[in-house]
Amino acid sequence: MAEERSGIPLADVLRAANELVSAGLIKDYALGGALAAIYYTEPFTTYDADIIFIPTDKTLTAGIPAIYSHLQSKGWRVESEHMLIKDFPVQFLAARGLTEEAVRKAAPIEYEGVPTKVFGPEYIIAIAASVGRHKDLARIEQLMSQTTIDEALLDDILRRYNLKLPTNET
């Protein structure tokens, strides 16, 4: 992933997420969304980073106010549903169901010396199928053609969460 050169301060984002774990504000996290897909495919444009986390606070707010407060104390700013680090939007999303499983099964990696985890391609595909926006369908196609997919795992995830891959039928 060459995001730093494209203006995405990903190492800073990942350090902050690790700090949230150390501070006990979240249990665990993984990089999801488009940046996770880019780990496996050719780069494409994305406008934010998605940090999917397992909350320590199981209330409706899932600890988001404490997370935002902590990050603001570190110089991050809030804009709409995003936190901004070096003017790059980051969305913190509480995991549940499929996304919680994706965090728990995420692959450990190191990015610019920062330990982190990234969703596996099978989980990215399943989550994209569950959302179903045009860009998600394009992401499925890109992942299916550009990376090795564990078909048995993908089929198992799709079956357990009652999801189907889009077809090319018109």
C-alpha cells in the first residue's frame, strides 16, 4: 500500500487506533473498506479510511464519544461523521455481526512499522455484498479478479450471513 505518497496519513491513523486499544477505549480493530481492498488489489481512489472496532462499551454509542474526545485531545478534528487527521477523513465504525467476525479474523500486518490488522478479502467481499452500492459491487469484481480468494471460506461466510454475490445477468 502506497497511501502515504498519495496523501493518506495511514500510519498516523493506525497508530491512533493502536493507542485507542492501549487506552482501553476499544478492544480490537481492523482496517476495512476501500483501504483494506487496496491491500489486495491495484490502487484506486478513496476518500476516507474505515477503522472497524470492537467496542469495550456495549451501549448504543459504543464508546464513540470517548473515542472522539480522546482523538480530539491529540489534535484530530471532527467533521460530519468523520474524524480528520492531517485533513484526511477517518470513520470509526463499531463492529457487530459480520464486521465483528471480520475484525476477529483479520490478518495481522505491519504498515510502515505500525502493527495493525486488515480484513481478509473474503470478508471485504461479503461486507460489500451486504451493502450493495455500485462501488461495492465494483470492489467485489476487482477483488475476485485480482487476488486469490478462499472460495470455501467465502461461501461459508455468505451462507452464514444469508448473502449472495451479485450476478452479471441483465
